[in-house]
Amino acid sequence: MNDNIKTIDGGICAVYGVEAGGIREGKYGVCIISFPETMATGVFTTNKIMAAPVKHTKSIMENNIISAIIANSGNANCFTGSQGEEDCQDMINHLSNKLNINKNEIAIASTGVIGRKMPMKIMYKLIDDLKLENSNEASTNSAKAIMTTDTVPKEYAVEITLKNGEKVKIGAIAKGTGMIAPNMATLLCFISTDAKIEDKKLLKDSLKMAVDKSFNMLVVDGDESTNDEVILVTTKKVDVRYNDGLDPKFQDGLEYLCIQLAKMMARDGEGATKFLEVKVNGAKSYEDAKTIAKSVISSSLVKAAIFGGDPNWGRIVAAVGYCGVDFNPDNISIAISNNEEKVYLVKNSEILGFEGTVNLKDAEEIMKNNEINILIDLHLANGTANAFGCDLTYDYVKINAEYTT
Amino acid sequence: MNDNIKTIDGGICAVYGVEAGGIREGKYGVCIISFPETMATGVFTTNKIMAAPVKHTKSIMENNIISAIIANSGNANCFTGSQGEEDCQDMINHLSNKLNINKNEIAIASTGVIGRKMPMKIMYKLIDDLKLENSNEASTNSAKAIMTTDTVPKEYAVEITLKNGEKVKIGAIAKGTGMIAPNMATLLCFISTDAKIEDKKLLKDSLKMAVDKSFNMLVVDGDESTNDEVILVTTKKVDVRYNDGLDPKFQDGLEYLCIQLAKMMARDGEGATKFLEVKVNGAKSYEDAKTIAKSVISSSLVKAAIFGGDPNWGRIVAAVGYCGVDFNPDNISIAISNNEEKVYLVKNSEILGFEGTVNLKDAEEIMKNNEINILIDLHLANGTANAFGCDLTYDYVKINAEYTT
């Protein structure tokens, strides 16, 4: 944890001038967030089947100006054809009238069932009933409104001290628990900041890098939703430039915030009982480290072993081996840890975790924790990456098998 | 099914001159197969962590001559350093003395726990006790000796009528049930044929193509073993040349045999209750079709839906969408079938499987079968591929969580 980053209250409303609200009725929910004069950017699903709201928001985002975001839960408005596009536009028009803002400055996101028509009557009613304000409660309500199979609302905020001593805030709400019933759980994250970043490319790159290190390193079951959206909106108050780029403290803070939210999603993963973090060091490059970390955290065998409390380094080694990254099989180290103790199972390819050894018994003790780290060192160079996930449990199968279309 | 392919008895011993035997003691087993004058080829795991026996067999295979195969279960002899290589060589030397054959013509394979020393005393004893013969029973015993978490021995044999009317036989034993405890289940397959194929490249390509369409399209949990080996040994009796290549009837027969064995493995998948086949048509290329079929059959969400009897086309569509292959989202068809009936859930991107429709009810009936096909048509070109797998069940999690190193 960086001394320049302080966790604060308020979620997406931690930033001055940002107003939010959330409301639910039965399985449907709507959240609305409004922003003063802004500059915005977004990162979207790469699934070829892209929901109508994602298509719309991507096109709106070309102007980089977002005055409001509307998001609904209960229906993904995906695979809904021209009807879905019309519904999307109708929701935006309705909100545009309500808030008296330009409809071309409204981003939209949806999460829920695929291939069903939007229940527009309910949507209109929820939009009409919703009140916006800048408060902690408003942020929490908006986070609650977009939950599907999430069991807890997800929000976070930080205050960052820049290199020049000035302070800048970043706040967010999010939802996501892996790809789950109904049909699959979208990852949505809306981020506000009072930072001033006028260069569109810098803004986009900043968000992209933060997403790469957080949500893109989160694996619950490997399926990718048709509806994922991460939106960053700046209210342009605090200059965060530094030389030709952004103040690295700002970038650190944004990444820290996104990682906290990604970890919340992992902990809230489908049927998860344990949080798992895979930390890879010593890879030839950042890309290599990412590939290995994601291979290990995606392995059904590793995930099932974590559930069973089994320090099964054989499965870890195999998942490193099949991901296609070049490394030296004769010099790899694998350890597991909780946040206090660390036990090597394999050190420089020497196996310490044999059946019946002290090492294996110590490792089994660590595996009883709810938060487990797998540490992998390839001893090649400085490439490093962390991935976030959870165990594979009976409940994962139960939840996903018992949902009926 | 092709009229030119007839299923016959005898497994790997269906081919004249091939002798086999298998023996088990506790969790260990040894199978030995011997061949008259031969020409051989192999396909091996691409896992960077490669077990000692795989490395050895790969190097032996450069001469394309194999007089015998020895395979053991219970210990994978993987991640065992120079000791593992010595043990490998010692087993080969022991067999070389027993059968009085050149030790450079002995292939070796192992399956079982990773990172444990080979129990050489037991290995020597089992090799000594083993008797070889050409019989149905000998083939079955050898298939039994290499089982780990397999619940049934796997063998198959076919007789193929070539274009010129001549007959050629192919027989095989195999093991594999997905990557499972202990540590992971290797895929092993040993194939004999009386075909005469003197061109090394033709022989290798023939096996590679058959493996691509069968074992490489088999997904139980997506983890790839460190020990996979498929070996094809020819006894050089029946000429199967045709113009510049091989008689396509021979290739059809080899692929058919490998697909039958891959399907047996899918049916025997970890905790599986249902066999699943994904058939993709209309893709731009064979490669595209393969990628889509494997994406759908690998999806934990699709696999859990199959277990739950849920015709969840939303998850299927999503898995098609995120695999990276180019297609037209506005023209895709998805149907499910057993071997008699077929129900469209999506036809030319029109959704027929809405909640409460007759289509969905019919589809739910089909989902009650033990063998389910998912049919996907992209309506673009002629690329086609099939993938084989199974459902994701409580028992999969149970088996993989409860095994302790």
C-alpha cells in the first residue's frame, strides 16, 4: 500500500459535483449518475456479440463527453436486434428529458438476461422515481441497483496526494461476480475523478492500463460477458499532468482503486469460499507474467484444489507449463502464503513439498485460510503480474446448473 | 458412419503379430506391447513441463522404429530431474533384457502423480511378471493396466476396406478422463495397424490429422497434462498408398477410431453425467470452426447448464462471441439435439427459444438425454469441426477438491 493513497468514503460520490441514485423493483434496478462538465473514456467487452447499450456507449464515447450514465439490472438488452437499439435510445431520451441534458452525452449499460425484450414500462417508472444527490447513501444505492447475482454492493474511493502535494479524488461503483446466472454476470464499473486530463489518448491509456492490471486479471470462470463496460469520467478540476504524461501517483491510485474492486468481485465470485491471488515474478516480460498468472488462476484443477485445501503444486506447475510462455523448467520456484507466512513447495525446481514433509504440512495449514496467495518465480527477468480469483466449489456448479432459462 | 469401416474385436491385438499384456499391483500398473518389424510415429504433449518418459520417447521416435512400448500407471515420472531420466532408462533396459530387443526401439510412457520418485522395485517386479500374447484379453488387460481415474478400460479396433478392395486393420488401447487426480490424468493412446506407410512425413501427418480431429477436440476441463503421448505403430503388411498420398479410406478409419476413443474419454470424464458434442458448421475455415467448438465445449457455464438440463443458448452465444473468431452476429443458428430430434433455439439470429415457448419446452425434453449435441451454424462458408466433452458436476469438484497430495 502506497502512502500517497488514502481510502475515503463516498464511492462514486466522493468526487465533488457527482450526483447518483439507485432504485430497485423486483429483479430490475436502475442507477443514474450525473456529472458536471466532463471529459470521459471507456473500455468495453471484446465479445463479438455486443449488447445494444455497449454499442451505443462506444459510439457516444467518441466525443469524450458524458453528462450522465444510466445503467439497469435484470435485462442485458443483448441479442435483441433493432428493437434493443430502439429501447436503448428510448431510455436515453427519457433520461435526457428528466435531467434536461443532451442525449448524445448519456452513456448506457445493462446487465441481466440475454435475448429478452427490455421491460420498458418498468424502466420508465424507475427513471421517473429516481432522485439524484451527492451522498454516501446515494453511491451505495446506485451500487445496489446494478447488482444481479452480486451478494454485496461494490464501491470504493481514494484520495491521492500528487507529487506537487495537491490532492485528487477517485471514486467508483461496480458490479460483477464472474459469468453467472441469469446467463452471465456483466462486469460494470463507473469511475469518477476530479482530475483534469485533457489529452484524450492519455486519458484512454490511463484507464486501459488500470483495467489491464485489475479487471482483466480477474478470473472467476473464464467466460467473457457481452455487456462489460468500464467508464471513467473526469470533472476537470485538479491538474494531474507531470512532464509529458500523467503524474504516476494518479495512475497508482487509479490502479489501486480498480484492483480493490476486482478483489471484491473475486471474493464475491460464484459460490466462492476462498479468495486466491496468483503473483508471478521473474518472467521475461509483463506479458509473459500476465499469461502465466491467468493460466494458473483459470485452471479448474488449481481452483478445485484451493477449495479442497490441497497445496497441489503439481497442478500449478502444469498450468505454468501449458500456457505457452517460455521459461526454464529447471529453475522455477513455487510458494504459497497467507498474508503472514510463506512456504516453498518448489524452490529453484527442487521439490520441498513431498508427501509427509514438514513443508507440506505447513502448506496445508496455510491452505486453511480464506485468502491464499500462490507465488511463482521464474528467475529469468523482472516481468511481474498478479491475477485475482477464487476457488471452484459445489455451489458454483449448483448456482450455474440450477438456473433455468 | 462410413460403410468402409467395420468395428471389430481385439483392441490393439486386432493387428496380426502384435502382442500385449497388462498387470496391476495396488495403485501401480504396467502394460507392455511388442510389435514385429515396424515403422512408427508419435504425437506428444506441448506442455513445457514434459515428463522424462515423454522426452525419451520423442527422441527415440526420430528413428521411426518401435519394437515395444512400456507404460506404467501410478507415477508420472514428471518433475523428477536426472533421477527420473535414469529411472526411465533403467525400466527400458530391464524390458530390453526381458524381450531381447534393442533398447533404442522401446517407447515409454507414464501416468500418475507428479514429482515423486518412481517405485522401481515394483516396476521391475511387474515387468518380470508380465506375459505377452496376441489375444482380446491381452489387449483389455493392457488397457486396464494404464488406468488411473478411468472407470472403464478403453480399447477399439476397426477393419477398413480400401479403395482397391483390400482390407487393413487398426487397433488401439487408450486412457484418459480429463486432467484429474492424482494430479492430472494423462491422455495415452497406443495404436497398431498392419498398414504399410514408408514415407515418414505421410505417417506423421496422418496421425497428427487424426489427433487434431479427436483427442485435440476433447475437453474435460481444459488443463493439459505433462505426459500425453499418442503412438502409432505400423507392421507394414498392407499397402495403403493412393496416388501421391494415403488412401483416404485409411485416414477416415484412423480418424474414426481416434474419435471413438476420444468420446469414451469424454463419457468417462471426471464426474460426468452427460456426454456433450458441439458441432460447428458454416465457419469461414476449419480453424475457425475448431476454435468455436472448443470455446463452447470449454465454457464452465455451458457445461454447468448441460448438467442442469438447461438449454441456455445465451451462454452458447456468449462463448461463440468471446473466442475471437470473426462471424456475423446477425446470422447465427443454434440448435440442440439428441440422436433423433433437433430443436432450434436460434435460427438465423431469430430467437425461438424464448421463455415459455413450445421450442424451449421441446429443448428441455432433449436436455434430459445422456448424450446431447449442440449444433452451431454460422452460415458463412464450409468450415466444420466437432468437439467432445461432458457436463460440469458436483462430482467433478468433489473428486478434484478431495484428492490430497
